Amino acid sequence: MFPNESSSALTARANFERTGFHLLRPLFSSEESAAWRDRINAIFGLPAGDAAIPAIAGATHTLADGITTNREFWPIIFNERLLSAVRGLIGDNIRYTQHSDLHINLPGGRWHRDNACREFGVGQDWDERTEPYRVVRIAIYLSDYTDSGSSLAVLPGTHRRESRLGRYEYMLWNKAPTFMRKRGHNDKVPHWFITNPRRVIRTQPGDCVIFDQRLTHAGGTLGAQSPKYAMYLSYGIDNSHSRNHRSFFLDRPTYSRNLPTELKTKLAETNLLLAGI
Ligand SMILES: O=C(O)CCC(=O)C(=O)O
């Protein structure tokens, strides 16, 4: 599956298998990141450059499947560095599993997993007896932590294990935002975790985090002067786990059931089209 692998690729893959995530820093330069921010601004009818900051004024803008449905974002799907990094981590036979998003200022949120079967150990995502689960979420950040608060908190290893205590702690932290909101403190709960190590990735523009969809994670807390911009997409190896993942998201009304014909052709030509689409 991984012929002629270099020792750094081997190390990256071993780390990924252990922790459930990999940081590709940077995927895009600061100039490229600024151009992606402006394409996102255009999608939401916002002005380009710094003029977007007062126009956004702390509001949240999201577009589910924004990368799939807007051709100006398709170069990300076919980005050679990204594809090569993903292949190095999960195997050569990868496919585009959609599950894409464009976000400005999506608030921190709770600890969660992005896979179809979110409770640890329950459901087909956790059954690897016949086929390995190799579906990854790609999170590309276009903002700097220092002026936007943009970060991603992850609980390394939670794609493979979760203690009973960890489950209780997870539920407890996820009740805390509701408790705080009722008292008028929106999104003021920090993303702590005691029973599992925690890693907070404070982003720089162009950072890309590749993570197992089963990894427990949460977006960081916002509230700084600049907006947080992020783009997401997904790949998986060509097996039933990837098909289940895509189907799970396509059941949501916001994701596109039909791929644009031109994208479908390009995915087929580059061997990235998931069987059955
Ligand atoms: O805000 C973030 O970076 C994380 C978003 C997230 O957790 C998700 O889209 O599943």
C-alpha cells in the first residue's frame, strides 16, 4: 500500500495512526490564503481585503458543501501537495468524499466527532474487521490565532480509544455551554479536558489539519478583532466506510446529492471519484 516510503513519511503515518491528526504547515502561503479569504468573501457578498472585517462585524457565515458547489474552490480538491499528504497518511487509493464547508467565524462549538457513528465503539465506523476506517477531514485555516483566536482543539488518540471516565467528561463539558448560555455567557466555556491529553493548534494562515473523522475535536473560542476563516473537505480510501461517510452527510438537506458534472468528470479522470456516485 505504501511502496518506497521514506522514513519521514513512515514517521508521519505512524504519528497519524497514533494521534489521529497531522498538521500540514503551511499548505498555502499568506498571499494564497488572502486570495482564498477573498473568494470566501465573494461567496457571502462581502467586500474584499480588510474592508471585509467591519462588514462581517463578528457575524457567522457558513456554506455547507461550498467547495463542491463552487468551481473556483475545486483546485483545493486536486491540490497535489494535499493529495500527496493524504495518500501518505491513509493510502494511495483515495477518493473525494465531499463533506465540504466554507466558514467565517463559526463559533467554538462543543467537543464532537465528524464521523457518521459518533458514539465511541458503536456502529459500523468502529468495525474494522473487514475494511479499515480511513476517512479524513481536511481543515484549512486562513486566519492567524493572534488576531482572530482561530484554533482547533483535538484529543489525540480518541479515534482509537475512549475511557468510560473520558465519556463522562465529554458529556459534562458538552453540557457546560448550555449552562453558560442560560446565564448569558455565550461561548465562554474553554475547551479543557482532564482525562485525555489535549492539543490546541493555534492556526496561522494556510495551515491545514488532516484528521481522522472519528477524532474528538472542537473549534477554538473566537471573539478577537479579526474573523476566523476556514475551509473543509474530506477524502477516504475506496471502501464502504468512505461510502457510508458520504451518504451520511448527503442525508442532510444542506449537502449536494449530485456532484456538478464537470467536477464528476475531473474526479473520474484523476481517479478520485468514489465508486457508486
Ligand atoms: O471551527 C473549527 O475549526 C472546527 C469546526 C468543526 O469542528 C467542524 O466543522 O466539524
